Amino acid sequence: MFPVKSCKFALTGLILSQLLFTPTLAAPVSPMYRPSPALTGHDLAVIVNDADPLSVQIGAYYQQQRQIPAEQMIHVRFTPNQAVLSKQQFEQVKQEVDQKTLEHVQAFALTWLQPFRVDCMSITTAFAAGFSESFCAKGCVQTHNSPYFTSETDKPFKTHGWRPTMAVAGKTFAEAKKLIDTGIAADYSHPQGSAYLLKTSDQARSSRAVMFPKVAESLTSFWPVNYLEQDYIEGRQDVMFYFTGLTKVPHLADNRYLPGAIADHLTSAGGVMSGSDQMNITEWLRAGATASYGAVVEPCNFPAKFPNPGVLMYFYLRGSSLIEAYWKSVAQPGQGIFVGEPLAKPFAYQPRQAPIH
């Protein structure tokens, strides 16, 4: 059980017609009504482990469905299904990836669930920013801040030198295919759903819930936000966002998740893919969510190390792709993994086609 920590990076206000900021990072964000462009297959490179047949199969399907250019399919080879890559193993793979990555690429998609760590940090942050001990922690201390947190840019690599990374994968091809198909179904759908922000009976894992009432107050005129003091929801047919804090969340499958839905639970080991007594984030995906986030090593319960729902909804509802909105919502992502369909964009608008003369 991790101790309760101060909400240093908590969202203190989300005012739609004013600036969004946190007291420490002071990162300005423009008004909600300004639409955001979304990343597409042109902006994404897909990394495939050729030593892992499932990775190869997922990569091929994702390339086909998202029309990823052939030159943006990056093939590497390393021993599959190991939980943790060493720093040395990773740096060899990363060097090869960097050599093969075109300059215009702004984000990465991984096609495996394991390995999920590089030494002491998450594999998605390692690919996004490179390996660094500053993303790791021994005990309850803060870790390296992301320059992408609350950033207005639609070109993360060009602006910050980071390529946000998400694992688009599953334990089986059927699971990965369902995830990909759900993400594609979300595009431009502009669903009518709700957000559920739960302060549970688990005090330690409700550390970020201190921000939930303000998020609900600020967003409710624009999007239905339910702030609830209870351990779970069930029988809801309109779940677009679900954020909570428990070791295990009951009745996941008793709700309907709309295409593009995002859900996660604040706990110590949600992103551990190789055996844990805590619920794994892939359970959210099996229940119907399109993305989730979880810790791969003990993070303590600093809210900065977990998604900020107000920031996430702010960018997602403006039209950002899923990978952009999710990454922009985590101030310190070094110990957490992102899993989902990165290019889902339910609130984006289709680009206008040039007139034919």
C-alpha cells in the first residue's frame, strides 16, 4: 500500500474560456472551443518485433487498417515475451529505431505487451524520450517532468523532441484486432456519452480525486461529468471516460464503453504485464475501453504520475487523437505504460477535401 502524497500537480481549475494551468508547471492552454488537429497514420511509425509472431501479425493488421506507409513500419528483432529489457538491450533497439525513423514522424506505436519495462522505467516512455534514470525512482520521490504535459503543440517531436508512444497490442491477435477496430470505429463519431470520476473508499488510491469536483464543475456545461463517491459503476450505457482508484475494479463488463473510451485506475501495478495481484489495465480493454494507463513499477500515489482527467478530456474533446490527449495528461510518465489504439479520434472533424476543378 503506498502512502498518500500531496497533490503537487493537481488541476486547480479548468475554465473553458480562460487559461488552464497547474500551480507548479504553469502551462497555459487555449480555450476549449479552439479545435485541435489530430495525428494520423502519416505521423505515426509502428515498431514490430520480428522475433515475435504476434507482434508481426498485429503490425501487419494495424498498417493495413490505418494505412501506415511502408517506410514507417520499423522492424527490429529481440527476444520476445520477456517482462523487462535491460538498458543495454533497449539502447541497441532504440538506436536501430532512431536510424530508421523519418524526421516527420511524431509518435510511435509498439505491437507487443511484453516487454513492458526498460530497467526501472516504462517502455512507452523509454521509446518516447529515451532511457534515463531521471524517469526512475527509489522510494516515494518525484520523477522527470514531461515537456509535453498540457502542451498545445500538434507536433510533439518537432516541438519537444519526444515521440509519444503507445502499445497497440493484446494477449491474443483477437484482442488486438478488437482494440484496433474499436479505435477506427471511434473516428469522427462525436459520441454522446458521459465521464465518471470516482472517489473510492480506498483513500490512498484516491489521491487524484481531490481534483475531480473541480473538473466536474468546469466541464459539466460542455460534457456530462459525474463525480461520484463510490467504489464502482455498473449498468451504465454511455461510458466515455472512467477514472477511479482501486487495486481491482469490479463490474467492468457490466458497463457499455463507447468507441474511443478511456479508462484507468490509480494503483501501484496496473501496468505490470507479467503477474500481479492487482488488476491489469488490459482488463479495461477487454471490457471495451479503447485505451488505459498503468504503473509498471511502484510509483507511490503522486497524482502527477497518473493521468489528469481534466487535461485529458480538455484535449480529447477538442479533437486530439487518443495518444495526444492521454500523453498530455500525465506530468511524470516515466513509470507508466500507455496501451490502446493511438489514432482513435472520436471528437475530430474530417479534413476538408480540396475542390475538384
